[in-house]
Amino acid sequence: MITVLAGGVGAARFLEGMVQIVAPETITAIVNTGDDFILHGLHIAPDLDIVTCTLAGVIHPEQGWGIQDDSFACLEWLGRFGGPTWFQLGDRDLALHIQRTAMLRAGATLTDVADHLRRALGVAVQILPMSDDPQPTHIITAAGEFHFEEYLVERRAADHVLDVRFMGAAQPTPAVLAAIAHAERIVIAPSNPVVSIGPILALPGVRAALRESAAQVIGISPIVGGKAIKGPAVPLMHAIGLPATAVGVAQAYQDVLDVLVIDQVDAHLQPAIEALGIAVIVTDTIMRGAAEKAALARMVLHL
Amino acid sequence: MITVLAGGVGAARFLEGMVQIVAPETITAIVNTGDDFILHGLHIAPDLDIVTCTLAGVIHPEQGWGIQDDSFACLEWLGRFGGPTWFQLGDRDLALHIQRTAMLRAGATLTDVADHLRRALGVAVQILPMSDDPQPTHIITAAGEFHFEEYLVERRAADHVLDVRFMGAAQPTPAVLAAIAHAERIVIAPSNPVVSIGPILALPGVRAALRESAAQVIGISPIVGGKAIKGPAVPLMHAIGLPATAVGVAQAYQDVLDVLVIDQVDAHLQPAIEALGIAVIVTDTIMRGAAEKAALARMVLHL
């Protein structure tokens, strides 16, 4: 039993490596839902869909999000009706949101929906939303307060970030707490520490469950050479008062982490991370293709 | 001010003729919503969409329903998730249902939604749902009870029909009653008397409003030579105990109708209809193209 705390693209690519070397059904992904929002009356769950569709082999390969070979006829018409078009919703993609929204309205939990969708797409990895409750991530910027997706997509992460807030009072699901408690290994995927992993760790009881787990907790730094592999991790780390380096990642996870995997280019940061009481593995962490994904996963599993 | 009681394809084609000869903004269509149903969690309104999209010039021209040049990527994926695929929902078409459902969930009435959609599509005719309340039409058949769209589309109108029921306790909107009260001319479009016009007439107060209106009420028979121009009017007329002829149409509207327009081939039925106290106009009622649509509308308006 391997449990992976996951955001979107970085986590999905890491999981692609994992399923190459262990039986997918032994892997459980706990996925951030802080990016979830309602658009056109539909429940959009960006990270759940990225993880599910990547593992299903239907993700847009270059983008890492959205469906491969998708079309945009519905979105174009929603625009005719005055609806927002800044969030690219493909016609196939919309089917996930329509199905999710219909199931939720019929009384299913987000956990039920995520399980239904991943099974329908032939994904054997267990995919758990971090919570069945809403906990939208808001980005406080010099230009105002925005939902994370508005900040990221509509405003292209261009605003000066002052703070990050997790709204609501969400609880982790029992399945999430069980997946942490019963894991033989826990991996914090190379996802944004502030807005992908941060929302999971902010749920009541999750940090305690990670500390109490008998399993080793291994993180992979998504910041390499002071730059985010993908997305706006640098300004978001600064906004919560952490350095945008592997040391900052270690600080974000300090109370729960046993080992941090960092890239070769950050080898000089090893002493500073070890000083936080966290063991360090230095390796090549950039996942350019299937071989690198598998190598990173193999290393994390065989530690 | 001309008010037209309308179902789907037949009414939409008649309205295409009307807008050729009078200012569209002087026309109000009161549209059947008995066909409305929820599918994939979305509020589908077949007749409202047929009327709106026909007048907008975006309807599939051969079918008379669905959007021209539409694609079906979303529906195909909804099928992957176990959703029903018997009802052909195109990608563009879905935008109407998504927008409608989102607006209804946000507190808009169906009347608000219909007005928003027709304006967005550039339709000047006023389009009024018959009610803001649900009143689903159920077809009682030898094989069981079905929503009208299930009977018509999923089961291809193949079941032996025993009865027709209008469920719920819908009220006509104030706008509907006003459009009848203030009309200078009222037309009952060549739509199915049982499941298109019947649901409108079944709303409390509508028959009385039609009787009390100072305007002439003119119907156009959708049954020509004992056959429906389109759809299952014949078995549905029989199920409610009426002959499937222009005489049966006259009987269905007897208390509200001043004039019934019938086709040349039904000229021999004129005495039987006049015996019901309804004046008869015999003309060519089959609308093959724009010229015939305009001619029929001109005749109805100049009576």
C-alpha cells in the first residue's frame, strides 16, 4: 500500500512512473480539491481530472491538462450565451464535469464520483479527493482576492501575491485518513507545496496522521534550482514566507517529512535540509519521459 | 400583437412563415414545456429549443430539431461514464442545456432563461414557456408509463398508447395569461393537439383566457388526410378518444376555437367541423418551403 499526496500535473507525471513499477491497485492518490470551483453551474475538479485522465492515458500530452484531441464547440456556444470562456472546457472534458455535477446533485459524494470516473476510464490507481467538503483556495493579491483558478488561468498568475487562504471548514474523508494510517509508504508528489499539497495538509488531522503513520514519508521537491518545474510556486512560496527553494519545501513539510528527494542542481542545499531533521536524497528529479518517471518512482519506492 | 400557442417542429416552421410577413417583435410564442426533462442533471427543454433555434436559423434543417453542423464528442464521453445516450445531445446543443440549468440553479425562472437564450441567439419573437413549473407529460402504454421523450425518442413511439397524463400542478405564468388576454390574434400552431398544445390548454385558466379573449382564435390542423404531418399524433389522438382527423383536432379545441384551417384534402370534413360551431378555411397547409410557410401565415393573419 503506497499513498501519494497529489496535486495536478507534477503528481500525475510522478504517478505515471509509479504505475510502471508497482501494481496500480496498490497505489492510492489523495488529491487536492482546493482548485475545485463551479463554472457554468458545473463542478470542475482540475486536479482530480488531471490525475485521472493522465493515468487513463487520455490527457493532452503537451499541456498536461485537458483531454487529448478535444474540441470546443460547447464552450464556443456557452460564450454566445454570455458565459465565461476563460477556462478552456473541451467537449469531452465537459462530460466529466456534467457527470460529476449530476452525481453530486443526486446525492453522491465527491469520493463516489472520483471512484466512478476513474473506473469508467479504466484507472486502477485508487483516487481519493482530499475531502468531500469544499475548501476553495483563495489567492490574496495586490489586485484583489481570487479563486486559485481565476488567479492562475484567468489572470495568468500575473498579480502580486500577498497571501493564500483555504476557505471553508472541510474535513478529510475517512478514506483519506485510512489511506495515510495504513500506508506502507507515503509520498508527497512533486506538486506545488502551497496550493496543491498545502490544502491537503491544512485539513484537520492530516498532519497528525502523517506524523503518526508508521510509514516513511518521502517528499520530492517540485522546486529545482530555485525555479518551479511548473506553475507559480515561486511567488506563492514567497507569499507564505518561505524561500522558493528545496529548503523552503522542506520547511513547508518539516513536521511530517522523513526524506526529501532533491535534484542534483540543489545538492548544495543538503546540509540546510538535514539541519531541519530531514534526510536528503540527491538525484535527477526532472521527469522528461517515461524512463525518468519510472526511475524516480523506483528510487522513491526502494529507499 | 399576435400570440401563437406552440409545440416543436410544426410550430417552429409556422413561426418561420410569420416572421416573414409581420414584425417579429409583435409575435409572442407560448411554448409547451411538457416535454421538458432532466438528463445528465441538465434541464432539457425540447420545444423551447426547437422554436428558439429555428427562429435563430441554427436548427438542423432536415431534422427540425438539434443544432446545424453539431458534433457529439461530449455525449460519446457521457456514454463512457454510463450515462444515457438515447437522447442525441450535440456539443452546441449542450450549451443551451448547461446555460439553462446554471441559470435555473442560480434562481432564474424558465421564463427568464428562455428570454436570455432567444436574445443571445438574436431572436426577436418573444418566447414564453407555458409555465415556470414542471408539468411532465407521461404516456401510459401497454409496456408501462414513460415520460413523453422516453416514449418518443428512446422507445421510438412504438408502444401501444393507452392514455396521456400531465403530471404535477403547474400554473401558467402571468406573462402567458397576459399574452393571451392582450393578443389581437391568437393562433394555435399546427402542433400535436395531445402532447404539444394539450399541455398548454391543461394549465388552469388557459382555456378560460382563450374563451374570454377578444381576439379571434385560429387553429391550423396538424393532421392532414388522417395522418400527422410529423410525429405520433394518430395514436395519441386515439388514446384520448378523439378521431385522428381534422374533426378530432376541432373537437380538442372546440371550446376555444373560432376558426380551423384545414388542408384541401380534408375539404370533405368542413361540414362536420362547422357542426361543432367552428368556422373552416380550406387551403394548402403543408409547409414545404419558405413560400408555403409565408402563404399560410399570411392567410392566417388576414382572415
